[in-house]
Amino acid sequence: MNLTLFALGRLLSAIPVLIGVTIVVFLSVQLVPGDIALSILGRMASQEQLQALRETMGLDQPIVVQYLRWFGALMQGDIGVSLAQQLPVAQILVPKIWNSLILMAGSLALVLVFGFLLAVLSAPRFRSLTDRAVVALTLVLASLPVFWLGIVALYLLAFKWKLFPISGMYNIVSPGGFWDLIHHMVLPASVTAASSIAVVARVTRSRMIDVLNEPYILAARARGLRRRQVVLRHGVRNTLPTFASIGGLQIGYLFGGVVFTEIIFNWPGVGLQLYDAILARDIPMIQGCVLVVATVFVLGNMISDITVHALDPRKG
């Protein structure tokens, strides 16, 4: 199938998924105990004031009517007004989304580079000392909780040895531009990427081992091709779709995983905003943050499918 038609088909199929996401986000927040009107007006408000606000906001309407009104506003870019900051949620979230995407991009770059290198280093040397070391390393990385690894890295590399900044995106006193951003991003990006590196390396390694045991690979070796040529020309190429698939799936995981990282390193993104919104019981902000994370996850899967289709060796 033509790549453009395939991409268009995946985009169209993502629309009902995104609509389903809005339903889940809306209903899940509605199940949270508490009264939105009471959160806005405070405990000193009278029952008449609370009832008037509920009618104004449509909270007295059936849940289906509330969702349709919310979804209609969402289609116009109106996610609601933050209860804590009294500003439009979209206005607050736009710079936060950008900051989280920067952190996610840094984490994804580490995942793709190191995950692929570990797989290529390990698979051609199956059951060797190098392969066993890579397997052990990936097992350790996959087992480390993000919040624990973040705290340990923050204490050792930022607080004790002072190799990296403790928090934020830039030096508050004298922001240094791009390299200052990279310096601040190294620790949170590495912590976020650790478990994903293990997943990508293990899956890609397994696929490459299978590829290198295919009959045409053995025939190439029998014709006198060096192992390096076989691995690079055939093994890597036929492993790329699997690598792209598992790597693309990490986009949504990493974007959601930065919630812990942003809290630990005080990175001003969607995760930190979601944490603050939960503490403040800011329902519209919580809905906006969860909706953003879910949307990025769906779009990440779509990008992964399109990339796998483009890299399919049967099309070459």
C-alpha cells in the first residue's frame, strides 16, 4: 500500500480512538469525589450560591449533556478555566507541553541510540560474555523505579558531586541558551530513558538474533561475507521495522513517564503541572493534562505504525 494512503488511513483510524480518550478522561474525572462548585467558591459559600454556580456550569445536567458541552468546547480549543489560577487551561498548558516535548525528545534520542547500540553489540555475539553483560545491564535498568533512580541520580550527580544542575530547565540567574538547556536536561532525560533503553535493547536484540539465524543469512556467511557485512547489510536492515515499532511505542510511555521526572527535577512541564493540579483539586487542569498525555500516546503509536510501514524491507 502507498505510504501516503497508509498514513491517511492510520490518521482516520486514530480519530475514533481520540474520541474514546475524551470520554474516558471526562468520565474518570467525574468519578473523583468532591464538588467542583464547592472547590471554586469555598466552604463559606451558601447552598444558594453553590446551586447557582452548578446551574451556570451545567453541573446539574445529565452526564451525557455535560460531556457533549465539554466536548463541543474542546473542539473549539477551550479545555476550561483553571480553578487554581483562574486562567484558560489551554493558555497554561501550551508552554508546559513544549517543555515536556523537549524532555521527551531528549529521552527518546537516548533510548533510540543506546537501545539500538546495545542490541547490535549483543545479538551478533549471542551467549558470549558481551551478550551476557548487556542482558544483565538491561535487566537492571528495567528493574529500577524511575522515582528511586531520579532521587539517587539527583543526590549523587547534582547535590554531592555537583556535575549537573539540581532543578529547572535553565540557570535562573544567567540563562545560557541551548547548551544550558542540554546541561539541565541530561539527568532528567537519562532517568526517564533508563527503563525504555532496556525494553528497546531487549526486543531489538531478540529480533536480530532471529534474523541472523535465517537461512539467507547463513547462506551469505557460507559465500564468504564477513560477519560485520552480514550484520550491517542484512541483520540491521531486517531488524529496523521491529526497532522502529518498539521505539515508537516509547513516545507515549516517555511522555507519561516524565510526570515522575518533572516532579523530582522540578522540570516545568505537563507532569509537574498535573501534580500541582491534583494537589489543588483543579479538575479542568487535571482533565487537560491527562488529555494531552493520552493524545501524545495515541499519536506516538500512529507515528510508529507509519514508520514501520515505511521501513518494511519487503517494499524495497
